[in-house]
Amino acid sequence: MAEYTIKVRRFQPESGEGPYWEEFNVDLDPSLSVLDGLLQAKDNEDGSLAVRCSCRAAICGSCGMKVNGQSTLGCKTQIGEAQEQANKMLAATGATAAEAGSPVRGEGEYAVAGVASDTPIVIEPMGNMPVVKDLITDMESTHWTKIRRVTPWLLPHGEPPEREYIVEPESMIDITQSMACIQCGACVSSCLSMEADPDFIGPAALAKAYRFVGDPRDAETHERLHDLADDPHGIYDCTHCFSCIDACPKGVAPMDQIMRLRRKAGEEGIDDPNSGHAHELAFVKIIEKKGTLDEAMLVQESYAPGIKGKLKPSMRGLRETIKSLPTILRPLRKRKVPLKKAIPGTHHKLPGGAQDEVRAIYAHAEEHSEEFNLYIKGEEGELAEVDVEKGIERSTVPAGEEADSGQ
Amino acid sequence: MASENIRVAYWPGCVSRGFTPELHGSMALVADRLGIELVELDRANCCGAGVIAEHNQELADTLNARTFALAQQTGLAMMNICSTCQGAQSECQQRLDADSAYRAHVNEVLSGQGLSYEKDKDGFTNKNFLWLLVEDYGLDKLRSQVQRPLSGLRVGPFYGCYIVRPKERLGYNHYPDRDVYLEKVIEALGGQVVEYDGARKCCGFPVVTMNRDTSLRQAGTHVGDAIDAGADCLVTPCPLCHLNLDMQQPEAAKVVNRDLGLPVLHLPQLVGLALGAEPKELGMDRHVASTRWVQERLTGVAA
């Protein structure tokens, strides 16, 4: 048993007051969970402390919350580890996740700051959602609305079979990762794109979208991809910050699913209003030709693809190019970037035959374009994280042979 | 603890030789002063920044396997100076290291070029300058090299997503403090750490051409938060973050509708200042957001 102080961000709507912090002292084994700590505080100190929970075993997905600023499940976070994390952050930064005041720390304080074991563990409701009461957030207004946005059911064509749809188990392996989602909302809570753009469809819904895009029974894959690419707040609004990957308690890696949606949309040749596909193609082509990045060319090709060849700048391309002019002119004025580097296409190739080596890699990879999904394949010598059904053994099968199975 | 002389296979990345040339220059200067020998990988290619992997994962894995193989030819550990290179390369390395058959498949094309990437060969590692500084060079040794302590300079750390997440891929199991190294370095150099909300958040750069508003709102918010917390400057180990936080700062200010004007230093620049280098040699006069304030804080005279 050990004593912990948990500092909870509380909000009681019926009081008419704003949110406030309250500390509770709890006494439990370090291997027990943050949720256990909260329930103890609720039992012993204040029955009005509101927290949603059910299974306490990371299955039901009810107890999404932020612990020391990290979106997670309360039941899957050991309180001893949460304490260590709180101590570490205080020692390094001189502040807990809750402290707004006196953020500046002086020299020499580093070595002594924050070693005390009573550093509070900071617990907050999930982010990017309205708070209903204490740690209970409104999942409907953001999470479920966005889930419904991606048409989360199968859209098969043709006559339905007499009984169930029959599919090869191997053809479903690809989507097992996104099927592992328990709809807890931790990824939505952590999403840094959504913080800046609340309209972003977001990690949970896009992972769910991939679950149907990758399903062999679905007949509207192209329409789904087109819809998600065509939405300016869709797949090309993800800022690639990996927050959802670390937040997800089930290893779904929503960002990886978003990247797969982009890859599939690209393979289907779908252009988008954000020029996401144009940006991707420009980047890939530039490295094939130059080996390192011609930044001026990337900017130009992202906005106005083919300007040197076939000249088809879009209205958005022109608008964005004009908007980006000050950003280009300022560093030129400061002599930060020489004029030559600001002119697309003047960038050098790799020296002495190295560029040919890069081209050979392109030729080889484009024949295969194999995807190696660690979630499914696992690390050599370790057991795979998922078995689609008990009995599907994998892990040391040569990658080449496994490529056909569900990619 | 630090060894006497460190030699590394050095991958400077694209942006440090492109739109942030002051990073490449200041790294060379600082390495010289610290006694770190940089063996530059001038035949190596772009890491793909996650974008090539988004297009074709095997292509990205093979391109980075080539870079690792070039580094392994030198027999040295590899060092980069870009959070994005770190993250994109670590992602590919994780897949390559996971499966010998996949590695053999990728090595097929490299073998035609006399190259091969071998897992753990000579204890191969690829570390950002920040990691190398703390884990291999050592903070005690760094502290002993300080000529001009950054006394009174209030520095906000800005990591860049690719160097802090995902934790499992980036070696946090072995090095759990990698997400507080900037704070440790700032302290070792004699500066003051400023805690603010954005230190480990996204600068927004990856979507700057796709959704300019989302992107610049992120950059502007973090810079504004750091100013509100009393920062004199930010420091970052990522040149892509630098592009959005510094080069785009005047545009970000318009999006968040407030005055900004906060200097953003590359990590080697901050180290260089403490080692006694002049701001101009470190290319600090080339930033978009003026660094004059930092110079005044350190020298006590108006620059």
C-alpha cells in the first residue's frame, strides 16, 4: 500500500460555478489503477465525484480521461506509474500538468525540485469534448457524431447471400487492428489537429472508416475514399503528430489507419481540395529525381502541379501561392535563404552515381509496394499481438509470402 | 558517461541544408567546439519525412535502409539533427529490425550497390543530436564546457512530435527521460526552463500546404503560450518545427490574431551561445523572428 494525492479537475454544473481543482488522498497498492484511486476517493471522501466506468479491465472503454496530461483509460494506468510520471515531469519542468502560475524556474532548482513523493497525480476529463460533470464528457457531440459521419456500416452490392457473407479469414487480417477499437475516445481527446480544427473528422472516426474501406465485403470503397479526401477536414487534415497512437489503449494506431486511407486514396488517383495527394506525389517524385528535398519545388508542385509541364494551376493553387509569397520573401530579405534555393528546380542531385542508386530503389519498390504491418506480424521471435482466430500462427513466415494475405 | 572523442556518421537532413542553413552551420561550429567529429553522409538520401511511407512503405524502408547501410560502412554510430528525420528513420528501422526476411528482401536491391543494412551491427544506433548530447556526450561534460552561462535566459523547449511519440518506437523503454532532455540541456547550459502548454505538441508544419489555417493556428498558439509564460525564446531540435515557428511566425500571428515576435533557436545555436560563440557565427541574424532580444539578455547590451 502507498499513499497518493490525486488532483482532480472538477466541474459541478448544478452549482453554477466554474471548474476547480480538488485534491484527494488515497491509499492503495501501486499496481492498482488510477480509476481504483478515484473510486476510493468517491467512496471515502465525496460521493458526488463523477466518473464513468464499468468493466475496469480496458474492455468497455468507459473511463477515458487525462492522467498527467496524457489521454488514456483510468483503469489501464497503474497509479504507481502515474506517480513516477508526475514526479519526473515536475523535476524537469518545475510544474505539474495543472499548474498555470509561476511557470519559470530558476537555475540550481533543477536538482532539488519535485523529488517529493507527494507530487499530485493530475486527473482531468478528456479533451476536445464538452464536460458534462467532473470526469464525464459528452461523447455524443464530437465522438459519436464524427463516427456516424463515416457511414460505419457495410455497404455491399448485389443480392444479399441466403445466409451470412463468407470471406476468407486472411482477407480480414488487414482490418483487425482497426477492429480492436473500443470507442473510448482517448484518441479524440489527444488529437492535436482537432484542437486547432474542431471540424477535423478525427482519429477514431477515420480508423473506423478504414475498418470498412479494408473490408472485402464492402462495395463502396472508392466512394468512401473520395468522400474522406474531398472533405477539407478529412484525411488530409491530420497533422501526423502520433498523439492518438500513444493514447490508444488497444494498439489501433489511428494515425497509421489515416495514412493507409491516404495511400489507398492515392492509389485510386483521387485528388482532393487540400492538395494532399499532389503534395505526396510531388514529394515522392522530387526525391526520385534529386535524392534530397527541393523545398521550393515541393511548395510549387503542391499548389500547382505540373506548372512546368502541362500548366494546370487550380484556383486554390493560385490563392495559396499568393498567400505564401510573404513567407518566401522574408527569408530572402534576411539572406537566410539564397535566391537560388527559392527557385524551384535548381536544387542539386546526389553526387557521384548516388542518384542512380536511389532510382534503382524506386524501380524495385514500385514493383512490390509491400506493406509490413507490425501490429499483425509482430517482432520476430515474439508472439503476434493478434490472432484473427485462435490457431492462425504467424510471425516468422517470410514477409514476401505473407504479402498476399490481406494487404 | 562521455567518452573522450566522439565520431559520428552525420546525417544533416534536407532542411538544414535548404531553408534553415543556419542549423547546418551552427551544428558544424558546435561539434567542433565540443570535440564531436562529424563524418558527413553526403551520398545519403531524404528520410521521406513520413510522406514517402504514406505513399509506399517499402520504398521508404528501402531508402532509409540505404542511409543506415551507408552509416554502417563507416563503422560509426549515426547522428541526425532533425526530429522528423529521427521519427521517420526510426519508424523504418523498427520494421526492418522486426523481421529478418523483410530485411533480406529490402537488402536485395541494396546489395547491387554494395550495401547492406544489418540489425545491431556494431551496436548501430541513430540518434538526434539532443539524445547524443545527453546519453553519449554527457550533461556533466557539457556543463564543464560552458563559457557563457545562459543566466537569466528563459527558454521554452519545443521538441517536435517525431522525437517524442510514439514512445515505444523511440526507445523510451530504455531511455524514459527522452521527453525531458531539452529541459536538462537548458539547465546544464545555465538557462531557465519555461513551462508552457505547447512543448510537446505539434507545430503544424506537416499540413501547412494542405490546411494552412489549422497549421498556423497550432504554431501561433504555441508561440503565444510561450510568450505568456514569460519565455525569452524557444529552442527546438527540429528544423521543420523551426520553419513553422520562425519562418511562418508573422503569418501565424495573423491567424491567431495577436502580436508574437519570439526568437526560435535551433538546439545547436543555444548550445553554441553557452559555449561562447557569437550569435552571428551561429546564423542567428538570419531568422525571421528577430533574435536581438536573446542577444541583449545574454550580453546585457543592446545588440
